[in-house]
Amino acid sequence: MKQKALSTSVVFQISWKDELLTWNKTNHNGFDNLIVSLKSVWKPDVIILNSLKEDKVLTNDGDDTNYVTINSDGMIKWCVYVNLKTHCKVSMKFYPFETQVCYIDITKSYLDDQSVTLNIANNSMDLDRIDLNSEWEIFDGSISADFSLS
């Protein structure tokens, strides 16, 4: 097995609840949500464990205009657009007839912090936007979890 790099462009949709950022929308002209700078709210530190980058914390690549949507119930939604380079074990034993399986390993920065939990809201991937490549083909994509680390 050789270690190779998997390059992917990914959109992560991350959400969390902040009890301090709630309001009664009837007291505020019916405003149900706000769009604010990511820098103005707390966000969980999400780590890409098998990233080849030195800084493994998930952030939007080269974008200082990160925004989140805050709903009146305190739910915050953040869409993270990122280009990843991650480790991928590749076997060339049966080249060119191999099937390779590559992972993007995600966790939180403070493993013993019980106030932050990671959950999967949707275990499917949208493969419709993938650029085709003459050297390889993607047969399937799925999202699964091993929460023994988080």
C-alpha cells in the first residue's frame, strides 16, 4: 500500500445551536433569521484528521467573507467550501483494475468536550456535480460515522 493524496472540493453544511442567540420573532417585526459574519459568533472547531495541510482546522479556503445564518431558535448554519488534500492508501497490485476507497476523517478539536457532539444529518453525497476524469470513475459516495473518536 502506498500513501497518495486525494484532492477534493467539498461543501460541508455544519449547524449547531447557541442558546444565547435566540429571540422571539414576534417582538422583532417577524424577523426569523439573521445573516452575520462568522467572526462574530462562536463556532465549533472541526478538524480534518488526515489532511495534508499543516493547519487541519476546517475553514473556507481564502475567503474572508464567511457568513452564517442564525435562526430565531438559536440554530446556526454554516456552509464551508473547501479544497482538501487528504491521505489515501492506494494499492496498485491489480492496476488498472483496482477499486480504491478513500476517507476524509473529521473530528472535533477537544475530544473530551461533551458539550460538542458530531452528528450526520444526511448520509448521502451529491455526485451530480463531480467533474469527470478519463483516468478514474467514481462509483459511489457515502457518509458514515465512527463516533468512538468524538
